[in-house]
Amino acid sequence: METTNVSSGLLGPVYTALPEIEWNGRQGFALFIVAILSLHLFNVFKESLFGVKAPMVGYRSFFEPKWLLRLRFVRGSMSIIRGGYSKYKDSMFKISRNDADILVISNKYVDELRNLPEEELSGIEAHIRNLLGSISTTHVMLETNLHTRVLQTKLTPALGLIFDDMKDELNFALETELPECKDKWVPISINHLMLRLLARVSARIFVGRANCRNEEWLSASIDYTENIFITVMTLRMMPRYLHPFVAPLLPWYWRIRSNLATAKRFIGPIIRERREAEARQGKDYQKHEDLLQWMMDGANEKESNPDMIAHIELLLTLASIHTSSMATSNVMYDLCAHPEYFEPLREEMLSARREDGGWRKTTLTKLRKLDSFLKESQRMNPPSQLAFNRVVRSTLKLSDGTVLPAGTHFNIASDAIMNDPAKLPGGGDPEVFDGFRYERLRSDPAHPENANRFQLAMTDSNNLHFGHGKYACPGRFFASNEIKMIITELLLRYDFKYPEGQERPRSLSADENLYPDPDARVLIRRREESVLLLAGVTVNPTILSLNKLQDCIWLARYIYNYMTSGFRREYYVINDNCRNQNEETVVVKSVGHFGIHNEQDIFLHFQDKTNVLRPLLDEIKDSSAPHSIILRYLDDDILHAADWATMQLISLLYGEGFHIFRPDVPVDHDDYSVKILMKHHRCFGPFPV
């Protein structure tokens, strides 16, 4: 019989350790089976001899085989974990996944464990173990903590600094990613929309304005986590010792590496270009204010390698995009399931914006009802049922005498804790969605100490979804701001509802992980009153024609974008109606110039809007000099007597065009011009009057 040499390949190490004999195919296969069984038995006995002694939960009967328990855990993890918690909440228990048995300990141990050094207890190693390390390319986080240092010392302190950039990119993302839905309901995938919005906003902060709209980077940052998840969940269906053999057979394994190669190819040249510019310009070089630059500045010699920085940037998308997209998707599902919350949330958003005179970094902190709603949505739909994920590196003895041997991998049942009536803040039924649960606690005059507690990004021994202690999520404050900005803009601009007969889609479970249904659809429609709501203005409809206002704003915006000349002219409209209400006479001054030559130029560039432009152009005076466009009906509608709120509306939204003048004050006086405008926006120009 012909023999087969197996001295290379998977059995090479085994072959070289044995006496030289001839191997045929049948003997080689038998040896392979023996090796696999030996590995399996070694893992079983290692756990039983050296692991923590704790009861295994989830068995339906004494006779149920363990393989069936593990199979049921894939889809039935919630009942198993909550059942174990109800029995052993003050001690510990084990759950059985297909790839390993996991220890779940009581949260009473959190305070003594949360700040232990990395040499004794590692959160990073635990996360990497869950994500299969080098198989998923997440192992680089064991080689460096650059990402943690930068998030904690640079990103979080700079949240105010980057606020305008985030807002600007969100405006662009909304214009780009949302469908046309004026006067009609359009079905959309919330999950897909949130992924795209978050990818764009995160990219602005991660790689800067000049690079953030690169579609290769956006696609890689979205696909990377999806490919990791599918790879991990597929390999979890089998013991860990088989992972290195099976992983290369999976297509997603190679897609992960393709995503990483894209990231390195994209970010590497940016790093080199910035370093060359800094070396060339010296002290005159103005550094970028983005995460990439902060990593470049904070990296040591080993970490400064462009490939490593690119790798870390891509890894950060795991949390900044995907975890946040799940949270925002769940929030929108909960809002559609509880539409009674739409208006109270909008009222709070408008009130905060009016109080701050527009969007400010402080505005988000005033959205206490929104913060409460987000926290309640997270409580009911967490990304994972387990948190405080740790690996013991050196044997620990807890305060009650419990010993955790080195190598022990444990978690805490965070979802079960947040749904425990005895631990739910404020009491009540944990099965009932209460969007303002935490806002009431913070506003309770009997407990002023709660005013700054119970916030979305805060952690404690009962609130562990962001972790707690030394390894609490370092980007949670950035994520909180990002989510609030997106939800606020969506609610003020659009209406949402489920299609007729549809209820809230159930979250999908895969082991301990929970995911919003990616295939669920909701209906979206642009709000008719969105222009007014965006500025936080309530205007009497008999005074202000909404349709005229919207159309005029549209025209002003696009004509301004087409501006080609720097010529500046001034026009004045005196509002005599002020005198009738004993109000100060004001003069509105338009300081803009529109560099178009005639209406044919408008039609040429905006043919799809001719049905809107035609009636507007009919209203234009002095058509022989279109740069002096004056829309006469605005004299009555927008320049209403003392309707300063309306003036703020136009100023706040549509750029640097309005000044209020007091004719009785000398021109050179400091109070001559009272500027209502908050900020000039690149997309909007002076509004013509």
C-alpha cells in the first residue's frame, strides 16, 4: 500500500515527537482524532480540577446532556442567565457556551475588584479572549494601551472643542443619507441609517475633515465589526482548541484582514504626510484636532508605526460605531413603540436650544429627559447581558474567602441586575418601559443629591453596561454626546412610526449578546414645521407663511452656493408696524450679494426645482439687477412687528445675513449693531430681504 508522509502540516509536531515509522492515510487520520480527543479531555479535566467550584445553571433536567444546554444557550441565554441570577445573586454560578464555560459572579464583589492593577486582573485580556484574539485581529490591544490613553486624556477633555465638527458632519450626513420624504411616509432601515450616520460622524473625529468622507474608510469601518462578529459567533459553535484550524476556512476571516489592509492603506499616507509637513514647517505647523493626530502625538516609538495606529483606529470603530448604532436603533424602536414620548422630548430639546441661543456644548447636558430615555432603552435592550468582563492573571482571594485562580474568566450579570426589582432605582415594575424614570429621580426635590446621578454615561456597581472602575468604557462620554446629537436632530426634523400593524421588533440574541433586528423597517416623513422647530420658535401661522418661508430659505441657500462674485451691496427695510405696538422701530440690513446674472442661470443649475423657483422669481423686483433680489412678501411675513423670535429663526439657521440696527444710535457706537446670528454655516448664505 502506498504510504503518505505527514511530517509537515497540522500533524508535523506530533509526527516529529514519535519514533520514525511509516504512516498510511488511515493511521494518520486515527492519530488526528486521538489528538483532538486528548485536547478535549485535557480542557475538561483542567476546568474540573483547577476551576472555581460553582453550580452550572440552565439544565432542564438531570438527564439533559451538556451539548444540548450549550446549544440552547445560543438563543435562550436570557432565561438561563436570569434564572441563575435569581438563585445565586449573592454568590456565583456558571453558564455553558459552546466554546467554554463562563463564571458569573455577584456584583457585591465589584468595589473590591474594580481598581485592581492589570497584573492581577485584566479587562483587556478578557475582551480579547471573547473576540478570539489574533483570529479577529483584536490581539493588538494586548500590545498597547494607546487607545485608552488617548480616549481618556485627549478625546474626553476635548468634547467641547470637537462639538462643532460633530454637528457639522451630522448635518452633512443627514443630507446625504436620508431619503426624500417631504409630504410622504417612506420606509427605511433604522439599523442601516444609524450605521451610516455614526460612521460619518465618528470618521470626522477619527481622521479629520479632509479624510472623513472617504467611502473606502467608511465601508471598512462598518464591515470590520460585522465580519468579526460573524467569525466569532461561527467559531463559538465549537471548542476553542479547534478555532485555529477552522478559522482560515471561513470567508469572513479573510474579509477582516481585507478591512485591516484597507485601513492601513488609507491611514498610512495621511500619517506620513502630516509628519513630513511638521518636519518641513517646524513651529509654524498647525496640528490637526482629531483622534489620529492625538495618537500620533501620544505614541511611543513602537506605537508610532503607521500600521499600528491604523489598526487601533479601526478597532475603535467596534465601539464608536457598532455599539452606538445598536443603542440608537433601539432608541428609535422604543420611540415608535411609545409615541407619547415624542413631544415631551422635542419640547425639552427646543427649550434647551432656546436657553443656549442655539446648539452649544452645554446644550446636551440640559437634555435630562432624553438622557433618561436613552438610559431606560439601554436598560431594556443592552448590547450584552454580561458586563465587567475580566480575566484573573494572578490568584485572587476575595473578602469573603472565595478564591479565584489565575486564568479564571468571569463576568457579572448586568442585565439581570438592572431588571431586579430590588435594585431598580426608584422601584417600580422592571418589565414596564418608563422613559422618564431616571429624570424623575434626578429632579426629585426631596433628594437633591440625585441631581447629577443616574446619567447615561455614569457607572456604579448596579449599572455596569459601560463597565465600571479602571476599565469602564473610556469613550462612553463621546458616545453619549454622539447619540444625543443624532436623536435630537432626527426628532426635530422628522416624524417616525411603525407600518400599520407592526409592533416593536424583538431583539435578537446570540449567546449573551443582544442585537436590534437589522431587517426591521420604520416609516419616516419630514416634518412640515421642521424649519420652525429647528430654531425653537413658535410663530403665529396668520403672521408667517410657512410654505413661503421654506421655499425662500431653499432659494437663498442654493443661490448663495452659486455665488461667484465678492461684490457687496446693502439693502434696508423699515418695519413701520413696530410703531403700532409701541415697539422700537428697527431696520433690517441684508449684507449679502448673489452673483447670478439672470433667472436663466438659476434654472440651468436647479432644473429639478423649477416648480418652486417659478413663483418665487415672479416675486423678484428689479430683475435687471438680480444681485439686488428682494422678495417683497417677506416685508409682511418675516419682518413682522417686534417678532424678534422670527428674526432669530432666520439668523440661527441660515447664516450670516441679518443685523438689527437702532436708527437712534450713532453708527460708531458699540451698540449700533445687535447681532442675532449664532454662527455662520458653510451651506447657508445671507437671506435676501
